[in-house]
Amino acid sequence: MKYIVRAIKYYIYYWLLLAVLLGILVLFKFVDSNPEAMFRHGYDSFWQIGLMFGVVALAYPFFGFKKYGIALPGEYKDLRPGILEVMEGRGYELETEDGENMTFRLRNKFNRLTRMLEDRVTLERDLHGFMIEGPNRDVVRLKNAIEYKFREE
């Protein structure tokens, strides 16, 4: 269900982004406000653009959100302060903590909005350390930062 919600959010986001960009172009008189003159195929372009946005919106959640393992041996009480330090240093704040599982959100409200409130990063405890899940570009950076923090000399 989360996948479908994300796909719909991205589809709407792409249309809003297109509307804003076209609005700016029309405002500064770079293009005519008539869709027949604005697009090569006129009004037919809208369904073509919508189809293209639909394909991208359906594919992006598959590639944009991932889950990775972080190998961190040790007790949770010893790992927790270092994880909090790394996450806070990257602009995240602790949202919830349920046993040995933690959820983080971005502190900056503007960054949250630009990511359509899809900024949640979850660390779930497992046998080898943690599973980190969230937006792929953030999760890869956070995973590497956490591993670097706890690497053995």
C-alpha cells in the first residue's frame, strides 16, 4: 500500500512541478499561454505527458526507497549514542524509539516538503546490527556514516 501511495504522490508532484515551471515561463512571456501554441501536439500533449509521468511515478518508488543491512556488533545501549550523533549531524531527529528500533525524520521542514514528507529513516535491530530503510540516496549516505563511526581501527 505504501508503494501505491508514494507513486500517487510522485505523480501529483510531477504535475505540480510542470504547472509551476510553465507558469513561470508564461509569466515572463517566454512561451504563449495557449496550450495549442505551447506544445507541439497542443492539448493531445497533456495525455502524453500524463502517461510519461505515470510511468516514472510507478517506477521511482521501486528505485528510490531501499533497505540495507548495517553490520554493528555490540550492545544497543553502547551503539545508541553514536547512532544518534551521526543522525543528528546529518540533519535528522529521533521521531520514535520502540525497544531497539528507531525512526528518524528530517529536522528542516522545507527539506521535508521537498521530499513530499517521504523522509522517514527507520533503523530496525537484527542479529548482525541494524536494517536501515528509507529514501535510497539518504540511506546509502547514512549507512556509510554509521559504519564509519563504528569501524574498528
